[in-house]
Amino acid sequence: MFGEVTFPGQYPYVPNMTVENAIAIAGGFTPRAFKENITITRKVQGLPTRSKLPLRYPLRPGDTIEVSERWF
């Protein structure tokens, strides 16, 4: 996980984890976080695929989460 979270880094997958749970484990959003712009990178048929997903979306092992910065 990287971007606008308090403690970016790698975290172990937990069964039934959602994007929201993962962000909470990383200490939550920073004040500059754009909470509606969460990008997940996931391998689909061996190729990395990027998608913008809602906070309640379930994660899979190996997913990478990016929280963008908002512009004031």
C-alpha cells in the first residue's frame, strides 16, 4: 500500500479484507488523501491490471492499493 495513508508499506493479507480494512491497518488516510480515488493493482491472467474501486471492495492476496492525493 502506498500513497496518502499514515503508514504506507506492505501488510499481510487477512481473509475477507476490504480496501477499507487495509487502509485502517495502514493507520488511515492522511489529511491530503483523496478518499474517492483508490486504485488497486491486481494480476489478472498474469498481467497487472489497475482499477479504481470503492472502499468496500474485497481484496485478494497480492493486491496493491494506491491512495491518491487530492488537490485543494
